Amino acid sequence: MRPHKSAEVLPSLANRPDWSEKVLRGTPVLLAYLDHEQRFRYANETHRHWLGLDPERLIGRHLIEVIGERNHRLAGTALAQAYAGTAASYEGELFNGNERRYAHGNFQPDFDPDGHVCGIFTALIDITERRTLELQLHESEQRFFSAFQHAAIGMALTKPDGQFLRVNAAVCQMLGYSEQELLQQDIGRLSHPEDVAADQALMDQLLAGERDSYQLEKRNFHKLGHVVHILLSVSLVRDAAGAPLYFVSQVQNISQRKAFEDALHRERELAEVTLRSIGDAVITTDPQVRVTSLNPIAEAMTGWSSAEANGRPIEEIFQLFDAQGGLAVANPLRSAIEQNLIVDLAGKTLLRHRHGFDTPVEDSSAPIHDHAGNVIGGVLVFHDVSENRALALKMIHLTQHDTLTGLPNRSQLPGHINRAIDSASRRRQRAAVLYIDIDNFKQVNELVGHTAGDQVLRSFISQLQRCLPGDELLSRYGGDEFVVVLPHVDSAGEAASLCRDLITHGEQTRIAGQPELSLHLSIGISIYPDDATSADELVQHAETALMAAKAQGQHGYRFFTASMNERARAQRRIETGLRQALPGNQLKLHYQPKVDAHSGRIVGAEALLRWQLNGRDLYKPDQFIPVAEDSGLILPIGAWVLRQACRQARMWQQAGHEIPISVNVSPLQFQHADFYTWLDDVLEEAGLESRLLELELTERMVMSGGEATTGLLQRIKRRGVRLSLDDFGTGYCSLSYLKHFPIDALKIDRVFVRDITSDHDTATITSAIVAMARSLNKDVIAEGVETREQGSFLRHAGCSQLQGFLYGMPMPASELQKLLAEPVTAP
């Protein structure tokens, strides 16, 4: 075959009109013809703009000389295919110097009269901008679906015909279905029949373009058959032509709110019926003592209708005069609201009717409080002197007591404490405030539900009241927090004795369906006048003592001491310093080796956090890590620890030491919606194989998270990351539960290891734990090994790995790397 000149190869180009040649030269596509030796025989003008080369100077040059070896290698397969006689294309990256671009090229073979390939036509177009847009679109979609899946509220995408396209975990949990089960359902089958028409009408309006979105309260059916009340927010997504694609629905479970609303509605109806039917007259006002309502008896006794009186000052409607002197009497409700006290009429008082006649009345006035104790209005109850005031007192009682337990609420507590202080002061005795918290009551609600949880609370109150036969006051301070006021205390020992009784009786509260669980209390105690002389300070100090009781281990009581305030200040100092520790490079990771129980070879390391300045510890981990968890700083710190540990594991792997690193994960960190995404990003960033990372979780984290935690553990396991339970045996995790979780290893707590050679019972328990764990195919790691005797016992018991001071203190990465290079010494 002979080379073709450009005019010979493309004779049609020479015969075309001038406009055709202009089109070829002016097109944004690189057009060229290569002969059988890959030499340019034709190149259009676009080469000048793309490559900065005169097209005429390209003629005769080899393709590889012009585009470079890297580009030639990238497009080599497509070129070879074209020269073999088959049209080919290439789409991918090409380089213009150091600049990376994306291009799409078509290569068309040219045949001579004998049917042999004598060259190829090439057409190349720059698609960099399109590629960038596609990547941005893909990233946007990924972010959307990640936010969609992990949204705290339910999210669903549905077709216009009602079939589900996509649902997130919150919706599945709300309705009791798995994702696959829910995708096989449609809206009609899940909706309550009475709500279908309203929902369909609103969807039709969306489809017709009559509205952009709608919100609707409706009822859906749970998989188990009961009704779930939901608040539905729906919008419609259309394509570029305006055709409907799918509905986007946000779903909130409002079943509890509806139950509260129904109860409130019934209570209001009952109150209104009661107010209209009782023999007492009732007037309510706002905080400025302007009338807001009158019941029928009040309307009859004053001569004003409720509508006429609304908004008028109370003195205009409720005019009082002294029965003996005829002088005007100050309205008691104004004093009640201003002083935040219950005020009764004194002496014989007359109510003057709108039309001038008088009626002798008795009156009781009181402020109305919200749940926080703020005055939001007043209530005035009055009647003829012959009638009793029982109903009025009941209404006042409702504003001052907790509706669930019937106990005085927190708005009444300062007054009760002040009266106890006055009494103790007069008698020259002590008074005490006990601040009680039910440990982990949230788990009770999670186990049995909020309705059953309320029943548990009422039963719990009954148990506590059996311990308070005298003049002590029990008050509900918050959700699972209660305050006991002891007006007469002879000694601190008397308060301590009562605390022990309260704790014992609290344990006797049984939880339906969970007979193995009982309620545990933590109690803080402050004493008047030893600790404080005001109600606020006594409550505050009792709460501080409660925190100290929890810090030393739940289920107990503590008296307030002045040092507790110093501890609180110390925690604030730690938190302030901790906020600067990470940006100030004061946080370091040390690594403690794990060794094979039989060979003594280092087979892993645990990453341990240290806070240091100039090589010295500022605070110990057990001092600053709880503060980090309480303040939320554990999230950025935990992310940093995970990233640093993965980088170190990768560096050791590159140095020839392939050992997995274990990292402790905080509950706050593990429960975050984006934890799996963080984990995945860290592994990708470090380039670390998943099998070289192990996450250490606590029993409580694994046991208390429900199906969401199980799903997350399974995702992590599928990613290839190992999972271990830390401090096993100190929590409430049963070995029988382990078969439900994808756990690889158990770490026996150092409490067991410490006593195995000196306490027969501990040794027996430890051996049993190891044997049962091994029967479930779990690795067993013992931590806190300090003596050869302990190591020998654990090795023979079946532990696969050992960790402790006997094999190495926590040390910087460089020191552990030296140990890895040393010869192995058998245990």
C-alpha cells in the first residue's frame, strides 16, 4: 500500500464547494486522517485552537509524536481496532501537557480498492465540561440519597400510581416493615379507608398543577395491624417537560401527639362541661388581669356575658364591696397574680351585679402556671356563702400538680422548701433535699413503650410513698427525676437511711414483660443549713451530689460536699482546654501491643488517646474522655483518633508489619447518623484494608440500640471491619445475645483478670466465659495481664490474645515499631 496525500485520500473534499471546506475547518471537532503508518495526511483548523499547532505542519508527522506516548497508550486499543478494519470509539481522559481533559473519539477505517485498510478517519470532541457536570450530578445524587436514607424523619418516594419507589429506615421502623416488604406495598393498602379520599384529592391537585405541595394528617396501618397517626408533607417532582415523575413525602409519627391531643380534648371538654354545670362561678383572666372567660354561673351573678366581658379589666366585671361599710374592696385576683399566691376574700364581701343589686360571696383567687412555673393567667372562683369551694380548690390543684403521677410539680417546690426551711429554723433543726433520678429510664421506655413506661412510673411512685409516712414531700421535678423535701432531719444518718429505703423500694417496682429488669435509683442529698440556706441552692447542690453519685457508679446516693463544686469547676476547665487540644496538636495516640497467647508474637495493637504538652500528660483519659462525651467534643476527637489510627496501620503495613489496630468508639460517635459514612471515608483516605481495623464497642452500645444498631453492625461487618466487645462481663450483655450480633471478639475486663489467680470463683467464671465464647466461634482477648501466672492461666483457658503491662505499656508508634522488629520471645 502507498501513502495517500490529503487531497488523494479525500478527493471529495477537493471537489466540494467552499462552504463545505469551511464547515470542516470551523467545526469544534478535531478531524484528521491518518495513513497506515499513523502519519497525519489531513488535519482541520481546530487543531490550531486545541493544540496550538498549524494544521499544515502536522502533515506527515506520526500520531504518537504529536499527542505523546501517554495519550497514544490510552487510545491505543481503539486505534488498533480501527486499523484492523472495524469502526471503534474511545471515551476517557486525555492529556494536553499536564492538563487532564476528557474526550470522545470515533475512528473509522478507510479501505483501498482491494479492501485493505489504508488509513483511518478520526473525529475527537472535548467532553470535559459534560463529564464534570455528570460527576457533579452523581455526587449530588449520592448526597441526596445519603441524607434521604439517614434522615431522622420518614422519607418516601412514590410513583403517581401510589407504588413506593424508595423508602428510608425511619419509615420502615415507623410502619414495622422491612425495606423490601414496604417497596411491595402501595399507599392505598397502607392508608386507613377513611383517609384515602382526602389524600387522593390533594395528590390530584398536585398532579394538575393547582398546588406546589400539601400537608395532611392521616392514619396508616402498621404491619401488626394497629393504626399509626402520621403528619404527611408531600411535593411533586416533574421532568424537564413538566411530566410528573414521583412524589416526595416526609412522614412524622404523631401517634403520641394525637393521643395527648385526644386526652387534652377530652379533659377540656370535661372541664368545660364541669364549669358549665357546677354551682360555682368561675372567671379566668390573662396575666394583665383582663377577663378571658366566664362560665354561665359567673354570667348570671355578674350580669355580663362571656363575650361582652372578654378583654375588660377584672374590676369592671367583678365589683366587690365591704358588706358593713360599703367601701370598694381590692380585687383579690390582681394580688394573687402579682404575688404568685392563692388569695381568698377576707370578711363579708358583696358582689355588685351589673344592674345594681348585691350578692354575698366567698372568693378564691389563684395564678395559673405553665409547666415551667411561669404565671400565664389567673382564675377566680366564687359562690354564695352557703356553697362550698371544693371544686375551685380542685381546679387550682390541677394547675399545681403533675397530671401523670398526681404529685406536686416543680412550680410548687420552692414554696415547699422555703416552708421546710422556716420550720427547721424555728425548731433549730436540719432539713434535707433529696434529688432522685431513675437510672437509664429511657431504656425502660424503649423496651416496653411510653404507655407502659407511664404505668411503671405510677407504680414506682406508689413504692416510694410507702417510705414516706410522715410530713415529707415527694415532688416530680422532671421526666424521671423526683425531689423529696424532709422538713425535720436530726442527722445526716437519718437522710441516708431514708435513701437506702427508697433505693430498696424502687428496686421492687416490676417492669411488665421484663421481669429480669428492675428500677435503680441514684440520689443526691443536700442539708439545710450545712450546705445552703435557700431553696434554689439546696436543689442545685442536691443535683450536684446526684451527678457525683452517678459518676462513681449508678445505683447509690451521695451527700453534697464543697469539693463537688470544685470538681464541677475542674470539669469546666477540662472542657475549655479540650476545645483547644485538637487544633493545638496536644492529642496523641499511644499503642499497646496485643500478643498471640501461644507464640508471644505481636498480632495487634490498641490505639489509646493521650492529652500531652511537652511530652507530659495534662490529664488522664478517665478525666477528660467523660468530659468530651458530655460536651459533644468526642465527635471531632473520635473522628481524629480513627483517622490517625488508620494512617498508622497503613504506615506499618508499608513497613512490612501487617497488624490490625483496634479503636474504641464512643456511644455518641457510634449512634451518629453519619458514622458509617465517616468510617468508609477514613478507610478510603488512608488506603487501609478493612481487615486491619477493629472497632471496640461497649456492651451497652450494642444492646441498647435496637434494630438500627444491628443493621449498622451488619453493614460494618460486610465492609470487612472487625468488631469486638470491650470490658465484657461488666455490663448486662448475656452470651446468649451474642448470636444475634456480628461480633468477632470479646475482651475480658481487667476486673476478672486481676483476681483469677487468687480467687477461685473469679477463675471459674472467667473460664466459663472463655469456653462459651469459643463455642460461639468468638476470639477471646484478655486485657490487664500483669503477671506470668495470669498469662499462663488465660492461655490454658483458651484466650487467643493477651494484652497488658506484662507485654508492653501503651507507647508511641515509633517504640512499638521497634518491638515489631525484635525477635519473638515465646511466653
